[in-house]
Amino acid sequence: MADGAPCEPPGGGAGGTRAQLLLALLCGGYATGALLGWGSERLALIMGDFGLSAAALVAAVSCFRYGRAHGSPFRPAWLLFALSSAMAACGNAVWGWYEVVLDRPVPHPSLADLFFLLFAPPAIVGLLVLAKRPVNRAEWVCLALDSWLIAGSLLTLSWSLALAHTARFDGESVAHAALSLAYPLLDIVLVSMVLALHFRRSKGNRSAVNTAIAALALTVLCDALFTSPMLRDTYRSGQLLDAGWFAGSLLLAYAPWGARRTPLQPPPERGRRAQRPQRHPRRRIAGSLAALTPYLAAGVCTLSILYFFVEGRRVDRFVVLTGCTVVLALVVRQGIMLLENIALAQELAQKENHFRSLVQSSSDVIMIADPDGVLRYVSPAASGVYGRDAEELMGTELSALIHPDDLGGVVHEVRRFLAAPPSEEPTTRIECRFRSGAGEWLNVESTVNRHEGGLIFNSRDVTERVRLQAQLQHNAEHDPLTDLPNRALFTRRVRQALGGRRSGDSGTAVLFIDLDGFKGVNDRLGHQAGDELLIQAARRLQESVRSGDTAARLGGDEFAALIAGDAGQDPAAREFQVHEIADRLRLTLSQPYEVEGTEVRVAASIGVAFAEPGMTAGELLRNADLAMYRAKAGGKNRVELYAPQMQAEVVRRTELASRLRTALHDGEFALLHQPVVELATGQVAAVAAQARWRSAQGILFTPAEFLRVTDDAGERSAELGRWMLEEAIVQAAERHRHGHRTPVSVRVPARRLLDRSVPLGTVEALLTRHGLPAGALVVELADSDPRLSFDELEQRLVALRRLGVRIALDGFGSGYAAINALRRLPVDILKLDRGLVEGVVESARLHKITSGLLRIAGDLGLQSVAEGVDVPEQVRVLCAMGCTHAQGMAFSGPLDEHRLRRALARDAYPVPGKVPLPVLTGGAVPAQVLPSRSLPLMRSHNETRVPPT
């Protein structure tokens, strides 16, 4: 663990207490033994020499291991302390070798003196490493001067008291005298470093550093006592003085590991007291002592010189010289501090001017409020932002400027912020409305900081941003064309209506509205006219709903309305009321619209769904959507209420559509053929190919029935058309090879003949590949889209006719497109629309229309085929009108391949009016004759089942 890490080391807590207790017991035991003389002289020598060596060795190993294991800026200091302790261990070991092993006095000087002298230099350098590194040259000079002030004062004091006598040789050798001076001089340097470090130590692991300083201070104190003349002559190993050295070594060993780390940022007090920074008394005292240290050192030096006068002795020149250097160092240091103070004052003034210019030129308003909420400072920017002078605002209570609706939230946020620890939440942000000088309310955003129990507000006007955000929010939730709520906002309001206190109210209803005929307006008049129609429809819808209801545009020509419920109303009455609202909306939206000078009409199909307990917003919207589609399917321009069976129908249709997507590839489609009978002879002139889909229950669905259940009906229809054409040609070619040369008629949409994604020679290639003569194929043109290019279609049909393929115009008589196609396109056969044939017997008007169309076909020399001829009366009427061919249940229903070949083998059907009428069972070949109206009309799915193969 690095020094200064803000965590609890192994030595902290219960483990640290045990280590401290063990340290106290060891030191106390050693001191007690030394005080009692250890019981014997030899044991005292062993404990006084080898005991101290062992303690110093423990300190060396401890500091070395810590320095090697923990990477930190103070690692060299602990390694140097390890080296210093190793020197002390060696010195004590050598001392013990003489006294205990050799049993003779230690010579002076000896190898032990060398080791003891080498103890101080590593410790001094280690203390320099622990000292706070100066940041500039002036601080380096001040550090050197402070060290000399302390060292010089201690040197003069020591010289006056003891060293002056020691410096006299008195017959001793120079080496002996130098050794006698070396010990106190190194101790003075070490003490100077200890004192200098105490006032200039780094902010690292203070506890470990303080413990190490205490250990070295204790060691130096014992050294000073040892070198004094009073104790040195009477010192013997194992005495009480050794207990100080022993304790100093163990304390140094304990310092890096056992001292409790103090977190860098201790958690502050909670509450209001935490807001006021408290300066610790010890820090103030330490700061004062650090400032007084140079003067105290000079005072000690002066007292040392006065000592000579008090004793009546002549002042020593060494003391005078040292004292002069101390005074000179003090003067130099004061000069440096004076220059540094001048520079700091100039820098402070410059920063203050810089800060003042920043505050005065800032576009933000800076306000300082005292703990009572009264503004004590307001920057000049207030006049530009709030329209009020700064002097006018100062002394005003902050609460008087805040909007009453925002005041409670601001007070709550300020109290919460002041109660939070500053380390966790140094700032907060508050947004509220401030009163401007013009009386308007401005949206103001403020960054709040603590300031001596009060608050600093850095405020800015964000009114435009708030307006822009509101506009963006409005745009995100409203339709850009009609300004009605969009689908997202409407869904959220439905969710709120269902999740509020009336969540169980079944009176809440949703209306889904679709404009019938809107696409035609877009196609006829253009999209701009369509947009104008939507705007007018939205205005009518908004004006028609009640104030508590919601009207919305969901997209395209789809609108919706949320009708709020009334829990106290009878459900039947409520349903009637909502239905009445929906019908009124239908009538309102169906009124004529004036668009670009043109009167247009659209209708409205409306689906209504009521909320039920436990229903989600998605379910309610889905139910209304289903009801709306049921209204469109039921004839449009009507109101439909949701019923549960609608969902079941949707599930069935979804399953059917899902199966349809793979039905063709799985072989679930079958091709049936219905005979086309020549009315003059009853012979089968052709067979019309019809596709059927076999359901899971064996029922065959027609294309009109199964294509309307899928969303991709166009894609499915094209795929089915390709399969149907090829399959019809394949089966017709097979019948030709077996002698049945009856032509096959296949319905092909005109748009598919012009589809550029389909090769032009598809029909020709199929005829060639399967060996079917071109004259055996009749293409029924089954599309009357007026947007198709008749020129391209005419070219395509001419190419097919040249090949030999005959062309039939399907659905003739159903509209202008069919008449136009007859006028432009080369056709051979006209197939009357089923709608004309169904009422030809009962309706005189249809009788005349059909007769006229057949007369046109005869005049043009075209064959005519009546499709959907199901009863004998229709056959008689069509024969009388001159129709040449007929197809329907009056002769046969759609047949599978097996029954078709049997019918082709017979080659003729009885024609009503010329021979007795046959009985047709399930569309099979007639078996017997029945009276004329005995044949039932064709019903859905009442078709021939495909026999098992």
C-alpha cells in the first residue's frame, strides 16, 4: 500500500491496537530490566549490546521490506532508514563483541564508532526525502537557511555548554578529539532536520512519518545524553539510557506498518455545521510555531552568547562567528520572505483584478446570499439579464424574486444541498422563474455553490431555451399538418385514462376514424388539396369533441378520439351516448369540403371500443382499429362497435395468411377447370382454369376469398398467376397428348403482361417447352386499370395473336375501361360480367343492357361467353339474346382433372330449352333431369372436393 492511500492499513483497528500494546510491553519490559540491572552484570551487557543490535536489526528489516514492497514517492526514505538502522545494529554488535565475547573495554576509537557515525547521514538524507519539495529557488534557499538557523542555534548552545571543553585536546590525539566532536555535531544536524521536517513535511502518510520522526528524535535525545560529560563517564551497557535507544528502534520498525493511515479527505460532519470550514487548533499552533522558528533559533543563539557574560567568561570566537552567521541567515531569510510577500501581494492584486473583470464582464449573474437568504452581492450583469440594477437587488431576500409556484421546490433543493456532504455534492443546479424589472417572469438556471454558510448563485437566462424545448416537445407530440396530438401523445393519454383513478370505468371509449374516398381526392386533385382536406377534417373533429376529450391524427387519413368516461352513468346509456357522438362525427366529417374552389366529398368509417377493467392501452386501441376496419368492410360511412368475435376473426385471418405464404410451395393449391359450353350444340368449347386452395378441413377456397386475408395480396396474386399459367399449360398439353384437344382459358392480369420484371416471351416459352399448340390457349384479359398504357398492351396482345393465342376480354360491361379496351385492343372473345348475368332474368333494365352488349359482340364478329350462368332460366334468356357460349353451374361446376376428362369424353351437355334439364350433383356430370328451378344457387365453398390421389 502506498503512503497516503485513503484506506485503513493492516495496522489499523483491532490489529493496530494489539501491535501498539505489544510495542509498549516490549519497551516497558526492557526499561524495567534496565532499571533493575537485569539481575546480573553479564546479562546487562548482553541486553545492552546485543539487545540493542537486535532491535536495530528489526527496524532495518522492517523498513527495508516496506520500501521494497510498496511503491511510493517516500520509498527511498524508508530504504535509507533501513540502512541507518543497519549501521546502528552493526555498531552495537561490535560493542557487544568487545564487552561480552572478548570481555574487555571497547577501544576508543573503534570500528563501532565508525558504524555509529554512519548512522546519521542516511537518516538525514531520508528526512530530506520526507520533506516537502520546494517549488522554486526561493523556497530551496529558505529551507537551507531554516536548517542552518536551527543547526547554528543548537551548535552555539551545545558549544557553550559542553563542546567548547571537548574541543580542547588536553593531551588527547586529534582523532580522539574529532571523534568526540563528530557525535554531537551529527546529532545537531539530525535534530535540525527533524525540526525542519516537522514544519515542512509532505502531505503523505502523516501518521507513519510522525512515528518515524519520533523514533529518530528519541534516538538523537539518547545520543545527546550519552555525549554529555555528566553521563558519559558513568555509562555502562544495559543501563536505563539503552531503553531509549531500544524504544527508538522498535518505534521505527513499527512506523511504516502499524501506524494508522488517515484518509486524505475525511468524511465531513453532516448538518449545518459542516458548511463552515473549521481550522483545527493544532494546525493554527503548528503554523504559528513554523513562522516563529527562525526567531526562536536566533533567540537560542543570543542566549548562548549571554551565557558567557553571565558566567563571567570570555566570549568564544566560535560562538560569535556562529551567532553572526545565524543572524545573517535570519536577515537574508527575512529579505527573501519580504520579496516573496511583495510578489504574492502583486499576484493577488492581479488575480483579484482579473476576477473582478471576469465577474463584471460575464453574461451570467453572480449573486452571493448569506445564510438568511439575503443577497449581499450581485454582479453588474443583473441589469442586462434581469433588467434591474445590482444595487437595487442587494439587500433583497432571494425568496421575493422567485415565482411563488417555484419557491417550494427551490427551498427544498437548497435544504437538501446544504445537508449533503460537500465532498459528495460540491454543486447543484436549480431552475426556476425570476421576476424581471419589467414585471415578467424569466426562466433562470443557476449553479449553486457553498460560501461560508451561505450560497453563491451563478445564474443565466434560459427563457429562450425553455421556449424552444417546449416547442420541440410540442412538435414531437403533435401532428405537423393539423396540430392535433399524434399517435404517441394519444397513446399516452389513453394509458393515463386507463391507469388513473377511474381505471375501472368502462365508459371510457376510443374512436378510430378513417376517411373513405380520401385517396381518390389525392389522386384527382393532388397532395396539396389532400392536405387541405385533412386540415379541415381535423378542425371539424376538434370542434366536435368535448373539452375533456382528445382528438388526434394517427397518420394518413386516420384520426382518433378519446371520449372520457363517466363512472356514474348507466353502461347502456353510456354506450348509446358514445354511439351518438360517433354518428355525429361521421355526419360532420361527411359534409362537403371546399378545397381549392372545388367541392369534394369523403365519408367516415368509425370504429368504437370501450375500456374494460384490466385492459391496456394497446388492447383498447387495437379493438377500436378492428371495429373501424369492420365498418369499412361493411360498406363504409358507418359506425361499428367492437365485438369480441372481431378479434377471433383477426386471429383466423392471420393464421390463414401465414399458411398462405407457404401454401404454394407446399403443394396445397389445386387447379380446377370449368367447362365453357357452346349454347347452340351443348358441346364443350373450352375449359376455364381456376385455382383453389385446399384448407386444413379439405375446403377449397377461391382466390377472391383467400387473397383478401393477406397484406401482401399483390405479391401472392402474381406468384399464384405464374403458377396457374404454367400448370394450366402443362395439364392442357397432357390432355392433348391423350386426344382431348379442348382449348384452355387462363385469366392473366393485364398489368402482368406489361410487367417489365417478367420476360416478354414467358407465354411463348411455356407453350414451346410443354408442346401445347398456341391455338389451344385463350388468354383472358382480367384487368381494367385505366392507368395502364393501352399502346403497350395492344402491342403485346398483337404479338400473342400472331402466335395463334386467342384473346378474351373478361368482365365486359363492368365499366368504361372495358368499353375502351374493346375499342382499342385486339380481342376474339367477350366474357360478360357476372353482375349482368345474375339479374338478367328478373331485371328488365339488365335484360336490355345485356342484350345490347351481346348485339355489339355479334356485330363485331366476336364470340360471347356468359360467366356465372347458374340456373336454366338464365340459359334460355341468353340463348334468346344471341349469346354463343356459357359457363356456370347450369352445366357444371369446376372439375378436377379426373372428372374433367370424363366430361370431355362425353363432349356435350344438355342445353335447357332444347332437351330436358339435367340434375347437377356437386358440379359433377349430369345424372338425371329435374324441373327447371330445382338447381340451387352456388354458395361459398360449395365446390368439388379434390379426390385423393
